[in-house]
Amino acid sequence: MPILKKSPKDDAKKRPEAAAPAPAKKTAQPLSLLRGMRDLLPPDLVYLRHIQAVIAKVAQAYGFAEIETPLVEETALFARGVGKTTDIVEKEMYTWDTASGESVSLRPEGTASVTRAYIQHGMLNMPQPVKFWYTGPMFRYERPQAGRFRQFYQAGLETIGDADPIVDAQLILIAHLVAKELGIESIVRINSIGTPDARANYKNALVSYFRSKRSKLSEEDKKRLLKNPLRLLDSKEPGMQELKAEAPQMVDWLDEESRVHFTRVLEYLDEAGVPYELDPYLVRGLDYYTKTVFELFATSDDQELAQSAICGGGRFDGLVELLGGRPTPAVGLAFGLDRLMSRLKDRQALPPVVEHADVFLAQLGEMGRKRTLPIFEEFRQAGIKVGEAMSKSSIKSQMELANKLGAKWAIVIGQKEVLDGTAIIRDMDAGTQEIVDAKKLVHEIRKKLGK
Ligand code: HAM
């Protein structure tokens, strides 16, 4: 029989890839996170939820009720509330126009939204003060660095409708207590920036001082001098330290009312044993503040971390009116949860979560596997934690997992058990087995677990 010779051409027709290697199939480029954003993985969330729970507990004990406002608000709320010339509004907001042409922004902070809600829901007419706490993500398009993210988490407390200095002290005490409860020793840096009038006078004094030093200012600081001179006080530009030391200080410009208020706050803090330091340069980056401003710092931090506050707040007596309500004093604070989280994680403050099951549900064959779905649910409803590997067919790997989960008992359901209406209960330590009526399975396991 003649041997049919195949030409390479024939091959090429049938199997083109054999003739000329096709260009390598492009694998899709993996997509990754946006800069400044991060995933919170299960171990991170153990820390975040723990911190939120501690804050919730303290807040509730002090009479704060939880509120949740939307992540998206009208841009005007923040422009008006936080201040048009602040870094937050000028440079850091995620802002876009909706299909209907409204300018909206992701919230960069919570105080403006909570104040809007207070006005919008007529809470001015409730017994005052109204005390809220909240937690959730905030968004600022900042340069990412240690402890600074573009989506970050805060928990805040706001007391609206109370002008008494003891309320300022109460909030600062809460900040200190929360840190303590989380195992973080902290110190408060505190200042008073007075009433808007006193601040305006001080601003003029500051502007004329820094104008006389203009040639020594960086370009960034020259811009601050024009737009937001108070921010010169927390400028970190080289050479500023000496200039600031000579600059007029807010305390010398405080109006009588603010001075008395500040003294009272400090007296209350002394009484409560909250450690604090006066910081004449503390002005904060949001325009709504009046009188008391403060930040909380962890004392045990290394150099880099020590520069980032774990909590910030102050009085905002003008905000309710600015947003369209009647004049109403208020004071509040917000914790930076990412910063608290990283401190707790660094010292492994929480035990790692170990997955555990009271009992393991194993199956053999298709009939057994089908039964595991309803049986699992029966156990869940009975409050018994069940481990499973419903997609696995090897009994060996199912038993290995049962051991890993620390289950004392394994239930085995195979074809025979389904047909007989029974189930096998295996004692994982002793290796012994017994057969029980499937209808009494939950009851039997409950008895064994002593539940
Ligand atoms: P804030 O100082 O801008 O104040 O933020 C409060 C805390 O949030 C900061 O101390 C810091 O721990 C954390 N934080 C701020 N920005 C970031 C970021 N980019 N990444 C990580 N953490 C950050 C406020 O937001 C005011 N609403 C606080 C307040 C409430 N004042 C009165 N009531």
C-alpha cells in the first residue's frame, strides 16, 4: 500500500497553528487599585470592626445616637460648610456633574452632612443638644503617604445645640478614653481660635507680620498668605519654624468670651485628668471652627506616625447658621480609623481569627451531597456552627478539614444513609461512629455539644 505522503502544506491547512505559531495570546492586564485606595481584607476588618464597636459603645454610653448620611452630597454643602478656600474643597474633593447637571461630591468629612441633616429634619425643635455619632468612609484626593489615604474611615461625634465649655471637654475626654480603651496612650493638642471677629483681627495681624517676611516665604506659603493666612501656622516648609516663633499668637487676640470659654475647657480637662498641651499653631484645615480646636496624638508612636493625628475636632458655632438654620452652637470630633487600625495591627493587639466549627457535615456520593444543603440550614437555624466542603468528594480531605476546624463531631451522609433516613455521627477524637435517625440529627448533636 502506497504511503500517502503529506506535504507540510496539508498540515498547515488543517492545523494552522502547527505551521506558523500564532502570535502569543494576550493575557488580560490585571487591573489594580487606584492610588491611595486599598482593599480591607478580612484581617483588616477584624480591627476596623473592633475599633468601631469600641467607639459605638462609648458614644452610646455618653448619649450619642447613630446617624448615617449619604456618601454623595451637593458640592455646595462642602464649599459652604468646610470652606471654599480650604485645601479640602479646593484640591481634594471627588466632584462631578450628574446627568442632570448638578455638581455633586463624595463627602470629604462628616460634620457638614450631619449639620445639614440636623437642619433638614427640623431637629432644631427637639430638646437640645442633639448628639450624633457616625462611622464610614470619607474621600479626599490627597497625596497618599503613611497614614493618608484617598478613601479613609472616620468615626465622628457631634453635639449640636450646646454652647457650654463642658461639652467641649466631654468630647475631648471621650477621644482620650476611646484611645485608652484601644490600648493607645494619647495626648491632646489644644488651642482656641476665638470667634470669627477675633479671628479676623488676628488674621490681619498675622498677614501684616508675614507680609514683612514675604521674601522668606516659599511659593506655597505666599499663596497661603493671600488665600488662607491661618494655614501658614501649620506650614511645614523649611525656615517656617523660626518665622512662626516670632509671629503674633492667637491667644493674645482672643475676645473675652472665647478666653473665658477656653479657660473653662482646660479646667474641665484638668479635672478629668486628660493630658493636653497648648498648641498656639493649631488652626485645623476646615473653616467652620470657632473657639476650641484640638487634635489627639498617640504618644508611643515613632517619628513618622507621631506627626499624624488620630482624632481631630473642635467647636463649630457658626455652621448651622451658615447652612441655613438658626444660630446654634455645636462641637464635635472625628477619629481617623485607618490610623487607629495601623497602630493596633502593628502591635497585633487582637488575636487572629481562627475559623472554628462545632460539627462538620461530610457527604459521600451525589445523593448524600444533595441532602447536605437542607441539613446545613437546619443546623444554622439551631445556632450550631457547621463546617462543610460540599463540593469535595474525597472523604479524606473532608475529614482533614473537619480536624482543621476543630470539629469534635462529623456527620457523614452517603447514599445508604439517605435511603435509610439515617446519618452517621463520627467522634473525631475517638474515631468511633454511631448511626442515628436523620430526623433526630440536630437533637443528637445538640445533646453531644451540651447546647
Ligand atoms: P479632620 O481633622 O480633617 O477633621 O479629620 C479627622 C481625622 O481623620 C484626622 O485626625 C485623621 O486621623 C483622619 N484623616 C483625615 N484625613 C485622612 C486621610 N486622608 N487618610 C487617613 N486618615 C485621615 C474632620 O474631618 C472633622 N469633620 C472633625 C470634626 C467633627 N470636627 C467637628 N466635628
